[in-house]
Amino acid sequence: MRKAQGKTRARTEQAPRKGTLPAPLAAPPPAGEGKRGERGYLAYLLRQAQAATRLAFERSLGEVGVTVPQFAVLTMLKAYPGLSGAELARVAVLTPQTVGVIIRNLERDGAISKTPHPVHGRVLQWTLTPRGEKLLERCRGHALALERRLQAGLTARDEAVVRRWLSGIASKFQQQS
């Protein structure tokens, strides 16, 4: 009789069917815990934080009809008027192809305008139009709301340390590229 029970048990404890995945041993913890928290790799934690803030920012800017990359281009043109497409790609940390699409769309919508470079006539310089200035101002309200969420719980000193650390990372890794 024992043999029969063993055979029956073996039949009912078969491996999962082909194409099905076994159940995970444990559910992953939520963001901020385990390897997704302070014990995780710094690079993963930076990516996780960037993904979470980008998603929140995308949703917020969506109310104005602007994407995060468009906001980056508008912001950089406000800070550094007259940039070329290639320069915009570098300072906005976007690909030249992405910037090309963004420039065409923003120009079509009347948010930016181009002028030939005074020396290198084939190079186009981009600037915000009054319409682009107004659009950026509407976007800034959303950006400032996100900034306040990010700053919550930080002292001014802690915020300065975080800013210095993040900008140092960007500087160090862009110099190595």
C-alpha cells in the first residue's frame, strides 16, 4: 500500500506544465524596502528614484500637454538662448534624434523660433518665443510642485548635499564618456 500512495503523490506533485512559470518564492518588497531600499545598489536606487519622479512629472505635465523631454528643451532654451540642436541634445541629456522631433513640434506650435548662426550660417540657433515663455511658465508650476515633494523632510543643508552629490555624479560620468 505504501508504494501506491507514493505513486499517487508523485503524480499529483508534477512539475508545472510547459509554458507556465512557477510561483515566486517570495513577493518582492515595495520600493524603499529590502534591495529596493537602503540595502540596494546605488545605481539601482538612482534609477528607481528617477523612474518614480519622471512618472509623477509626466502625469503632471500631461495636464499642460507637454512631455518631460519638451520641458527639458524649453528650460534649457530659457537658460541658454541660441543653442543649436546638437547643443540642446547635450545639455538636455537627450539624443539628437529626439531633440530634432521636439524642435519640429515646438516650432510648429510656435513655442520656439530659429535663426541662422551669425558665423556658421548652416547652424540653426533656437530661442523661446513669447508663446514658448508662457508655456514654460505654466510648466514651471508643475515642476515646482514636484520640487516641493522632493524637498519634503530635507533640511537646507541636506538638500545642498544631495544636489552636490547628484551634480557630481553627472559631471564625473559625463567626463568619462
